[in-house]
Amino acid sequence: MSREKRDVLDLIRKLPNNVTTIDIMEELYFKQQVDKALQDVAEGRVISHAELKKKIEKWRKSAGR
């Protein structure tokens, strides 16, 4: 069994017994996003807080705010 499959099964086992399919999918999506973000950090795909603030300001101006 792959590590990913074991991780998913462990995640599901930790959820309450009355969990819905939608709840499971939401948890899996959240896990996927966290894993992707951690991979980005490990591979240096990050920007500084100052850079982020500049991007947000530029976006807000382009949106007319």
C-alpha cells in the first residue's frame, strides 16, 4: 500500500462516525492543499510578506479599489 493511500485512510479513520462523503472530500482537499503548499516551500517557491503586499496592492488598484 502506498504512503499516500495509508495517509488518506488514517485521515478518514480519525473523522467522526457520522461523517459524510462531502466532509471526507473537504478534508482530503484541505490535506491536498496543505501538502502542495509544503512542497512549494521545500522547493523554494515562496515570496516574502513585502512582495505579497505589493502584489495585493497592485491587484486592488487594477480592480478599482
